[in-house]
Amino acid sequence: MKVFSEPGVLSRSERFFSTPSATARRLFYYVTRVGHYYYDARYNFLDSCDIAHLESHKNLFLTYVRSGTMYFETDQLYCAERGQIGLVDCRRPHHFYTKGDAEALWIHFDGANAAAFFEQILAFRGGRQVLTPPADLRIEQELAQIISGLRTGDMTELDRSQRIYRILCALLFPAQSGPDRKNDAIAQAVKYIGEHLFESLSVEKVADAVSLSPSHFSRLFRSTTGFSPHEYIMLHRIDEAKALLQSTSLSVKEIAFRVGYRSEVNFITAFTEKTGTTPTRFRRNTL
């Protein structure tokens, strides 16, 4: 439907509401309102207004800026320009505004583990709530399809849920669809870790093997795999240990050294923490 009464939102803008079913609330990602807005300099949305207290607003907000600049005040001030995405938890203090003409596609959404996705996406990016996705991730197109589906009524809740999930995954791991050079570096790092698992491995050593600085390598590795390099090495060692526990008669101490631990105690502690059982019990239960 057309928007006629929101200051700073031009009349050619559209907004649609969606009330999720009980099934969607339990199992899916779902939208509660979506829009394609054209703004002018008067737009100034405060979380103290009546709209901000509606259930359809008090969830997660994602907007893709097609033109102009949008400003978001949460814990700090962010600005999203053309091609960028703003991601905001509207259950927390927030303020949106523009200083001139702008255009954006946006959705309010919730459900499933959406809040956990939100927190993890921000955690991977140092809390920054404005993101620049690679163009080939098709996030703009997914948002446009969701809005179109609400306009025509021919998109199911399941389809909307799947599109939201794809968007969240793309924001969580953008480097997986990024330039080949980045993916090649991480593929080389993973191969290097596998080939040197029994050695003393550090982030600096692996980064040097793929000709990246440790800080850049750590950021790139996390954004591509979802793990820090240290966590990946630990989990890979534990996976190798599981295989050896199940398929060999090597002692726990021998396996600890075989997968890169220099202390049997440290190995048992790490294995138990990550699997919920000791190496001995794991071996007994899988034989």
C-alpha cells in the first residue's frame, strides 16, 4: 500500500504488513512489515514515536540503501550509503534519519534464531551495524522479492523464511562469495593446517604460510569459515583424535601427541570441553 502520512517519506513509497502464523512464529524466520521507501530531508524516525511501540516494529530491522545516505543512531552513529546495509535491533534504543533524498528497501523480521544471527554478524564485524556486501550476494534482489511477494500475496511464509535465511547467511559469511584471491588464501591455510596438525601451530605461523599479516588473516579466516584460526585448529585436532580413538589402539597419550598436543592433560581437557566426554569414554562408546 502507498504511504501517505509519514513525514519525510514520499508518496510513491510502499509499505506492507504481515502477521505471521503460529507455525511461522515457532519455526520460521518471518517478516512483520516491509517497505520500499523514498525519503527527503524531513525523515526523522525516533524510537519514542507511536509506531516504534508496535509489535511489528519491535524486532530486527534490515535496510538496503539504493541511493543517498541513511543515518542510524544506536550505541553510536552509523551512516549507510548506496549499496550498503543497515542492521538494527529495534528493541534497543534507535534513531533513523536522512539529510537529503534517499531510497531504500527494508524489512522488519524475527523468528527462529534471528537474534543469534544478529549478534554473531555484529560480533564478526566489531559491532558495526552498517555492512557492505559484495554485489554478487544478491541481497538487494532477495529483499525486492520479499517486498514484491507481500505486494502480490503470492509468496508463502516458507519462501520468505528461506530468503531471510539466505540473506543472514550472506551477511555472516560474505567472504565465501568474495574475490577468489581471498578464498584461495583461506583454502591454502586450511590445507596447511591439515598437513601440519601435529606441529606447534600459531596464528602467526599459518598467516605467514599464506603471505598475510596475522591480523588480516584472522579477520579473513573468521569471516570465511565462521571460526577463529585458533578454534579451527583445536576442533580439527579433536576431529582427528576422534578418528584415531575409533580406528587405532594408540594410547590417549600417543594420540594427544599425534594431533599436536604437547600435554596429555591439556588434550583431555580440551577434548572433554568440546565433546562433553573424555577420550576414553568416547573410545568405549564408539567401539
